[in-house]
Amino acid sequence: MSEDRPEQEVPETVDGIIPDNVVTSRRQLLMGGAVAASAIVSIRPALASTAASVLNCSIPVPDPGRGSAYVAPDGRVVPPGTQGAFPGGGRAFTGEQVKQALRGGRLPGTGYEQNQAYLNYIRRLQSGTSGFTCYASLQMPR
């Protein structure tokens, strides 16, 4: 069984010796392929564990530094006892709970208005605030 194969270009030789640049480029190509293959093998499990960790991360409402504060309907953190505001959740919500709530569900243990206030708080999170990284990772497309 012989297959037709295209003829390969044979590098010009000087006295039967292949020039260094040809050997080097082949060597680099093979090394590059090996590096790419190992990168794929190591990145896939990392991405899978990242996706799982995003769903297990937590977002405290409000952040621990303002735990006794209330959350206004627009998501601002206000002093305790503010009219129309809700007390902090007293616990953190997981990334999975927040993800479901953002898609129309409800955060555990909340009524409609409280849920909306907490989601508005979460949407207003800024870098440096506890829970921001978790919320930002929920926003990244997969």
C-alpha cells in the first residue's frame, strides 16, 4: 500500500551537512509543540476547578466591615434602622445562589423586596470589597 505523498523540500547541503538554521527551526517547532500539548493538559483541569470554585465562592451582604449596617432598596449600605432598608443578611451567599438569583430566582431566606435590595448591593460591589471577585467571576462568560 503506497500512498501518494507530496515531495518534501530537501534543504540545501554544504558538503552533505544540513545548515544549523534548518536543524534549529525543526527543533524549535518540536519543542513548541511539546510545550503547547503540556499547556493544554494543565489548563483544562485548572479551568474546570475554577468553574467549580466560582460556584462555591461567597458574597457577604453587606461585607464584614459593615455587618451591622442595613441595605437600602437601591443597594447602598445605610445606617441601622433606616426606613425602608433591610438588615444585613448575617451570612454570605454562595456564587451558585447569587447566580440563580440574578437569573430570576431568589436568595435564600429573603422576600421579594429584600432580595432585590441584596442583588442591587451585589451589583454595586467594587474592587476591594469582600465578595467582589466572586461576583466578577460570575459575570465572565464561559
